Amino acid sequence: MDKSRSEAPPSFAAVSPRNWPLQVSLSILAAIALLCLLGPLVSGHSYDQVYRDYVLVRPSLSAHPDAAEVDSAIASIARRIRVQITASGEGETMRMILHAEKPIDPRTLRTFERSDLFLPARIAATGDEGRELAIDVPLQRTVFLFGTDANGRDLFTRVLIAGRISLAVGLLASFVALTIGVTYGAIAGYAGGRVDALMMRAVEIVYALPFIFFVIVLVMVFGRHFVLIFAAIGAVEWLDMARIVRGQTLSIKQRDFVAAAEALGATPGAILWRHVIPNTSGPIIAYLTVLVPRVILLESFVSFLGLGVQEPLTSWGVLVADGARNIQGSIHLLIFPALFLGVTLAALQTLGDGFQRARGAGGR
Amino acid sequence: MLRFFLTRVATAIPTLFVIIALSFFLMRLAPGGPFDSARTLDPSIAENLRHIYKLDRPLLEQFFYYLRSLADGDLGPSLHWRDFTVNELFATALPISVTLGAKAMLTAILAGTALGLFGAMSKGWMGQRLIDGASIVGIAVPVFVVAPLLQLGFGLALHVLPVGGWDDGAWQNQVLPVATLALPQIAIIARLMQAALNDTLGKPHMRTLRAFGMPAYHIYIHALRAALPPVVSYLGLAAANVLTGSVIVETIFGIPGMGRYFVYGALGRDYTLVMGTVIVVAAAVLLFNLIVDLVLAWLDPRVRYEAGL
């Protein structure tokens, strides 16, 4: 009994208090995943909301608008509705005196609403036959933790939404690769003989090629749809998985319990599904930790070239590409997405290393 | 050695054929053609265009036609740059990409070996952690982040190197692209090298050398030779990675090489150009793997033996 269970996932034993790099990277990953999942709900911005008055704002903890922004916004509104404005008051609500040659149409006050800096204005007093208006204008406080991009969208929300996409693609594409690889490898290993040799020869042939080119060709041919991206990535990244599973299957099918199942008349499909594949789960999980960062990197690579995720949706690759274009002057556009991508990749990498090391010899 | 070489060539040729067939039929499956633009063409003109480019023939006939012209070394006309053939575009682009790739590989091999050697020689905690850290950074910071950062640092802040362009291959224009391409490979090679050296240094024959009182450099030269095979066998993958990276690097630095044509071609649905790139890249990777296999056989007698020589 114990013998047949020796292939149970050994990887989780590695998560012991003594293995601190593994612990740290697991916590970082959990934090990033949680942030990406919940952050956009509480950031107060939508990922595609455009603030025309806040283009390429620098990252800061304090709320906008500041005094200078208010002054320039008031000046521009005064020009637009052709009045003279004297503003006073600190804090959340500003008292403004509007003065003009002709009576002021109260409807022009909508200009304040349309600005991203103010909430709707209230008329406090009217004087001089409508040529003078005293109004209270509450300030609209907004925080752009990571600043905004060239279109005036909140970078914090966009980075987190991008994280959702990148992580989702990473997991889904890995799942596609897993499905293809496990099926292919298990069949090859179980069939053995000439079928095995032929199937593995095919893997070897494709193995030497630069996959990116094929992902790009696939994306180019079938369109730049979100689902197709991870299908395409999954379709090229299953080779290692197939090799690992095939190797495991070769040894597992020698075991007594497989012979017993065969003797009881189980079909090959049932044997693979019930007895062989569950016993390969240890190495599969260990390899997944290597595969997921590779897939995330591949997706961001394709997206960077403009062939992946399309606007207004975004992924870390798209954001980094955006940052690289605006590098002169607005470095925050590059730094934040690059930081998130880099930390995630490093954490996954450390995780994979830890699992591989805990398993003893390497995965291949 | 000859038989070994011939078997490897014999497996490479069908591989190349599969790739050509795969990419050809994939392209033809694609919805939308190269002549779809916002302005609809006059039907007769469209018909003529399709006729000229032989797009109106049966698929298999198109494939054989393509194979025949490939055999003549002709990759066909570019569908996007209509005044050029793919061959003409590649005639200027290929040397540029080869220069970049070769320099990056050379840098990666030399620097990676040196770093790995350093890591193995400095026995303690520092060397190990340094290599580990460097390799994680090298893997976690993708090429398309490194490139803009280098542009910012050396180009915009320090003003010592140009941020982009090729300028007929002036050395200043080559430094940053080559560095960007080489950095991740340096990290990986250093790590592999260090692991292989540590492995070798613990072997009995190394202990014997040390027991005989051989000088340190003598021991390391012996260890290096024994540690080379795993590093050399990685080089095939490294070449593929450098080729992949060059797509990004050429796009970011504005270098008129193969990678940039590939991206333009993919964005503009230029079938012949993209297929041409895929074929050239695949051929390059296969060729490089062949060389790697030969070097491995030369380094390690066991490989030759297993190959039946």
C-alpha cells in the first residue's frame, strides 16, 4: 500500500518553516493575487475611466486636486464661460464669486461638474441683476496612488486589472498545456513501443523551435481574442509536460496495481484515468510552478508587441509597452507594471526552484 | 563522426519540412487576407491581385508552388512592401540580426562562464547567493523591461549611448541591444556553469588532482572541460531565446532586422514575410542545434559512443 502511494505530491512537504524563500514567495504571490482580485473594487476608479484633467499625473499618496491644479482649472473654466472668478476658501468646499458683463446663465455652472476636479456647484447668492453669482463648489477628491497614464486613467487600477488578466492567462494557459501534455504523455507512455517512439519523436521535433514565433503566428491567424491567446500559448507549452508524464507513466505501468486493474478487465482509458494520471500528480504540480511564470512571460511578450490583449483591457505586457513608449518624463508608467510583473515572476521562480529542490533531482 | 553528423542532418530536414507545411497551412486558414483594407477594392482588381499572387489556385498547388520556389531560395514577394521581395528585405535585415545575435551569444558565453567560475571558486555563502540572486533577476526581469531601463539610464540620463537606431552598425548603437539580449543568458549560463563545476569538483578524480598538489588553475581547467557539456547543451535553447529576444530588442531599439520585419509582418498580415521569417528562424535554430550536437560529441566521448560510433 505504501509503495503505491510513494508518488503522492511530495512538494507540499517543502513548505516547512525552515524553507523561508518558499514561504516568502508564497506570501508574496498570495498578496499579489488578493490585491489584483480585490484592489479594483476599492480603488475607486474603473480601469477604463478617463480623467481628462489628470493626464500623466505623478504617483502620490495625497489626494488631488492640489492648490495649483485648482487655480489652473478655475482659470480655464473662467475663460470657457467668460466670467471673472475670484475664489476663496480652503478645505473641501470653495466659495467663488463669479462676475460678468452680462447676466450669468446658471446653466453654465455645469462646466464645474464636467471638470474632474469639482462636484456640482450650488448657488449661494445672486446679485447685481444676475451679473454676480456667489457659488459653493465642493472639491472632488481623487487619489491616484500610482499616478495616471497618457489617457488620464488610474494606473493603480489598471495595474491590478492587468494582473488579473496576466494571472488568469498564466493559470488558464497552463491548464491547457497541462491537459494536452498529460493526455499526450500518458497515452505515449502507456502505449509504449512504436507508438511511443513516434509520438516522442514528434515532440522532439517541435521542441527545438522558438515557440514565440508560433504563438504569434497562431494569434495573427486566428485573431487577437483573449481566449485564443491562452489557447495558443497552451498549444505550444505542453511539450515538457508530455515528457514528464510519459516518463512517470513508463514506470507506473510496471506496478502491480496496474497489472491488477488489467487483470480485472479495466479498459486502457480507465486505467490511465483512475490509476496512472493520479500517480503522476507530484511531478506535474512541481512542473506547474515552472510553467506558470513561463506562460505569464510569454503572454506579456506577445501583448508587448501589440498582438495580445487589446485596449481598453490590459495586461502587464501592454502596460510595460505603454511605459516604454512614455519613458521620457513619465517613468512611473514603466516602473509599476514592471515591478508587479517582475516580483510575480521572481516569486514563482523561487517557488519552482524550491519545489524542484525539495523533490531532489530536477524535473527533467 | 561523419555518420553522426549525417544522422543529425537527416532528422533536421523533415523537421524543417514539417515547419514549412505547418506555417503554410496555418496562414491559409486565416480569415481575412492581405488585400482586405478599409477601402474595398474593385472586384476585378481584387481578382487580378489574387491571380498574380496565385491565391486563386487550389491550396495544395499553392503549397507545391511555394516549395518549388523555396528550393530555388526564393521566399516570394512581400505582400505589404509591394515593391520588394522577401529576399530583398532579408538581404539587409539578416546580416544585422546575425551580427546582434552572434555578439550577444558570445558575450553571454564569456561572461556567463566567467561568472559561473567565480561563483564556484568563491566557496562561501556570498558566491552562491550572488549567482542565485542574479539568475532570479535575470529571469524575472524580462527583456522588454531591461531594454527601456537601459535606454533611460545610458541614453537619456547619462547621454553616453544612443537610445536607438542602427546607424550602419556603429558600435555605440550595438552596445545596448547586445547587452539586453545577453543579460538573461548570462544569468542562466552562470548558474548552469556554477552547478556543473560544483558537481565536477566533488568527483574523485578532482580530489586526486588536489591530493597531488596541483595548482588551483590546473584543477579548474580540468574541471571546466568536464563541466562544459551541460552548458553547451543549453546553448541550443539559448540561441532560440536570443532569437526570440531579438524580436523585442529590434522593436524597442528601432533596428531594421529580422525581428522587426516579423512584427510588422504579423501586424500587417504579410503572409509571405512572416513565413519567410519563421522558416529562416527555424533553419537557424536547427543549424545551431546541429553545431551544439557536434560540439557535445567532440567534448564527451560517451555521446559519440551512444550514437554508435
